[in-house]
Amino acid sequence: MAEQGLPAQHLDGLSNGGLDHAAPVTDRDDVLRRWRLGEERLYPVATVRPDLYESVIGVVRALADHLGRVPDLDALVVTFNTANRDIELEEAGVSRADLPPEIDLDLVRDAAYQVRSRELSMRAATERTDTAIRRARASGQATAVIWSEGERELWPPYRRVEMALGSGRAVAVATEMDPDTMMPRHSVEALQLDPETGEAVSGEALVARREFVDADEWRAAIDELRRNILTN
């Protein structure tokens, strides 16, 4: 039902849109994908029904706050698969009677879990960075790899950030898939980070990002930048 001028294609962001949101999902990757898609399907509502969007976001935030007691991502998946949606809403202080009938509560629940998942992922990344810095300092190292993703540097996704513990200057390298050629594209840049936390202190790079197709040229650029940024 497309009320108040809401186009039917945008109502898909609030209704199930052909997806069975009530069906149980147990595989971890499938659960994470479901949460991500649930959040993405809410965005179009903002452009056509701001009033409805405000209601939706309020419910998402209330439920995400209710999930604040869940300690990690694995526990969040278990909670999602075992908890009752209506009980969760009630405990989060959400009254179903006050919600617009167009809202698909299963979809909103997915979005709330995605918000909490992102919060947990950010916290875990911060904790990993803190641990890497602390261990490197304790062992007397001059630099620390504060972020690493991927196992093969020549194949995406790959990213590594190495920071000088004294200055906070860092070299960030990455391999991503070029959408035009569907071949790996490599990059390197230098950043200024907080030496205590590893967080960025400036939106501008110390040395602008350079991209390479040739892996040997990329590695040579990394070595040069490491010498200039991390050891000087």
C-alpha cells in the first residue's frame, strides 16, 4: 500500500520485497549479509517519506541500544537466532501500536543488528590496534603493523598499515580490484596517525596515494616510502 505519495518501489525498503525475513538464518555469513541488506533497504525511504524514515530510525536506534549488552559479534549472531523479535522490541521500549503499519519489523530488526554489528567491529578493530601498539612497544620495536587484512598481498582484498611508534607516521598499502579491468590494482600512501592510538589525526595524506598495476614497481615504492617515512 503506497500511502502519501510513497512510490511502490520505495515501499520495498519497508516491506519484505519478496524476501522471507521471517525465515530462520543460521549460517554466520548469511546472517551478516542479511543485516547489511536490511540496513541498505531503509535508505531510499529518507528521500520520499522523511516522516516515516524518522520513525524507522528511532526504532532501529532503540533496538541497537538494547543490544548494547551483547559483548561480541558471535554472541550477536546467537542472540539474533534465538531471541524473539516482539520481546526485543518491548524490552527496547518500542510500542508496536505507535508504529506506522508500513514498517516491516523484521527488516527494521535486521538494520538494528547491523548497527550493533558495526559498533562491535569498530571496537574490535580499536582493541586490535591497541594490542599491536602495546606489544610492539614492550618488545622494543620501532614500528607496529596496526592493521592487516588479507593473506595474499597481490590479490584483493589486502590492506596493511605500519606505523612508526615514535612519530605516528604510517605507510598504508592496499590491493583492490579495479572495476574497469577486473584486475588487481595496488596502492601505497603515507598517513599521520596518533602514535598512542593509531587513529588518524589529519584528513590529508602525508604522501599522496599512488597506484600501480606492476607489482614490482609497487613493492619498490613501498620500500622507498618505508625508508623515508618510518625510519627518518
